[in-house]
Amino acid sequence: MAVGQNQKNRKNDPMLTKTGKTRLGPLNPAQLTKLMESSTKPKEKSKILRALNKIQVVPA
């Protein structure tokens, strides 16, 4: 569940998981690079970088 809410009054957000973390899959490369620049945690940066590499490899 999202932080500070209970399941009964939680609104569904397609960009968030059940625990409140952001989903990286539907973002385009421009959005991911912007998110990479604003991110401060190394763990988040590695997830974003992995998602960027996945997007760039698939279409080729």
C-alpha cells in the first residue's frame, strides 16, 4: 500500500506499484533521463539506467 494510506481509501495510480514505488516500464527515454538527473539514491539510479538500456536494446 502507499505510505500513509489504507487499502480502503487508496486511489489506483497506474504509475505506482502497490507499495508506492514508481513504475519505470511505460516511461519513454526522455522521461527516464530526466528522472535519472533528479534522482539521488544509487539504487534508484541503477534501476533507471537498467530501464533505459532495456528500452534502447529492444527496438534495434
